[in-house]
Amino acid sequence: MTERGSIIYLEDVTVDFDGFKALRQLNFIVNYHELRVVIGPNGAGKTTLLDAISGKAKPQSGRVIFGKDIDLIPLRENQIASLGIGRKFQTPSVFGNLTVWENLELSVKRESKGVFATLWGKSTQAERERIDSVLGTIGLAEKRSVRAGALSHGEKQWLEIGMVLLQDPALLLVDEPVAGMTDQETEQTGQLLQSLADKHSIIVIEHDMEFVRQIARTVTVLHEGTVLCEGPVETIQSDPRVVEIYLGRKKDKAGVSG
């Protein structure tokens, strides 16, 4: 798979749920090592976009191309994940009774050995080194022996990002990562995602415009299942169409509609 050009390409993608078109002939491209932020009002199709890429939702028409020429539409979710597409959902799904280390260990060994083998078996030296590296990346090295259930909300989010990273994704899909975080956790999450863009392509769905301003390189605005506009965050915020359909609605603490 080449490292130039687009890593994911959606062409004329329509996703229809019993007559409701969550995506309408959507065209969307993200390049290798790009950090793309997608915003838009509720119902704009943001989560459905991630669903269409990850295989959770199947388009009725169009193409979803990963890498050079891999058509994702016929593939199951697990097949898509194995190609190098990792997804971080909004609500962290960590194992609260296991330690931070055990959660990561389970993730790195899940495919080949399963839950019980992971918990009862011993990690290889290479696996331990990978986990140590990820612990440093997500900022939880000092909490490796802490049970995940005792972590703060932000720390749980970072742990799950680490679990996804251990699956070696080329493309990382992240849905509203800073919802419910403190200001400090939000800033640290932005720094984490920016650092990951050196080795991964990342699509972030977000509502918090303060966070978007922190991390965004290119912003895509969705509206009624299609791309309204794209560009730098400063350009997006001043676009009168965005102000009308998104920024001008009832505002949250960050100055953006939900």
C-alpha cells in the first residue's frame, strides 16, 4: 500500500435507513498521515460516515476505497479492521476489573489467542516492548498497574486509544473523544492525536470547537448527509453557510451547537 495519495476515498456514497438518507452521494477523501476533523449539526451524518468506513453500515450505492484499490463495501467489520482500520467509539469500552497493562495486553493478543489465553499466558518480550511503548504514548506509564475502572474518564479514553493502536491501524476513526473531559484532559487528548498523525491517518468527529481549533488541519463540515464545505478552521468558522446551519444554533460552552 502506497504512502502517497488518499488512504480512504468515498465516492457518491448513499446510506439509506428506511427512507432516511443519512449520507447522500457523499464524496470524502483523507490522505495518508492526515488529521481530519469532521463537524456538523446532529443528524448531519458524522457517525454514519465512520460506520460506512468501518463496515457497520452498508451503503446502498457508491464506493468506499481503502488504500490503493481495496473496496470495503463487500467486507465484514472484522475483515475491515484486519486491513488496518481501527475505531475508537465515543464511550470507552475498557475492562474495568483489569489493570491498564492487562487491557493493553488483551488487545495486542486478542486476535490470535483470545481472552483466556491472554489472561493466563505470558506476553513475549516483543509484546511487552510494544505495550510499554504505547503506555508512553498515551501517558499512562505510571498507571500500568491501576485497575481501569479507577481511571478518570479522560484516562479511560486514552487507554482505549492505546488498545486500538496496538492493532496497528493505518487509519484511526475517533468519535467525539473529548466529550465529558476536563479542560486539561481535552488539551492532552489534542496533543496525543496530533502526535499520532505522524504515523497514522486520523478522522476525528467532534462538536467542541475549542478542541477543533486546537487540533484541526483541515475541517470537513457535513450537513444533511453531504459535504457542505472543507478547509482550515478559520475559513470554516467564517463561512456564512456554516454559521447559519451549525455555529449559529443553540451554543454549548465552546461556542458551537451540538
